[in-house]
Amino acid sequence: MNLPVEEIIVPLDFPETTAKLKSISPTAKVPLLIWDGIEIWESLAIAEFIAEWAQPGEVWPLDAEARAIARAVSSEMHSGFQTIRSMCSMDIRARHPAPAMTPALEADIARLQTMWSGLRAKYGKGGPFLFGAWSAADAFYTPVVTRFRTYGLPLTGAAADYAAAILADPLFLKLEEQAKAEPWWISYGPDGRSSGYLKT
């Protein structure tokens, strides 16, 4: 699907970041889709808006049951998995040691292992993704897949195969190359996230 939009990247944690976000976003956060003057914030709302514009089956599965489950697991990602998201910050370019395993992190990993394996078993015919063909659910879980690689977290069986399929997908590889070309660094420490421009 080729959306007729222009992508604008706003680097985070720079002195000008907050002002820039406030100038374009009603929440001063990303993502934000501006379409014919309409401002749409929140990733789930953006996915639903694009699904209405796109051909059926391009964003959500065609089958009604699969489509409902895809929306459910995307909502779960949108509002959940706080431990893995906070302890394993997204960093496509780097590799970090795994954090100390806690019960909460172990629970997140177990839920993802079970979910991905179960979805692949029930809905994964016809393709390598959660519902066979690519769907918005895969877009929501791609950032989590990258965390498993960045921090060397354990996955087995169908869940590991799913993660490998995401990381080998041409669209992800393009995203990865774009990330490598970004002219700034990001660091995560005890005091939070910080950023700066790379020296040229």
C-alpha cells in the first residue's frame, strides 16, 4: 500500500522537540496523521482511518473473526506490555545485554510467546505474519519484535519464526536502513532517554 503522504520525522529529546510537536500535534506527541486538514492522533485511530481509505484486507484481515482478533491484540499492544517497553527501550541500531529478569518482564515475554504462537497456529495460513498476510497487527508488534533482538530475549517455535519473518520483511529492512542513516544518537540511562547529533 502506498499512502499519498509525506513523512516528517521529529527527533525526540532535543531542546526544540516540545515546541515542534506542539506546533503540529494537538497532544504534542507522535504519531500524528494530517490528511486533508484533518488531524488524527493515536496509532489505533490512524490505523482505522487508513483502513477506511484502503482496499478491504490491506490493513485488517478480511475474515470477520480474524479481523476482530487482530483489533483486540493491537489494542492490547497499544495499552499493555508496559514492563518490556520500559525495561527494553526500542533501539533498532544497537544491541544491549538483557535486563535482569523480573516476574513482570517474564510475564510479558510469556504472553507474547503464547499470543504469537497461538495466532500463527489459528490464523497464520497463507503467510508468515500473525494473520497470514500482513496486517496492522504486525505493524503494532514490530517494535516489540525488535526489542527481542536488541536485548537477546528468548523466543521459541512459531513465535520465533514470526519474529524472524518480521525482521526479514523488505519493509522492515527499509525501515532499518533509514534508522541507520539517522544523524542522531539515542542513549538510555538511569535518568531516562537522551539524544544528540552525531559528529560528521
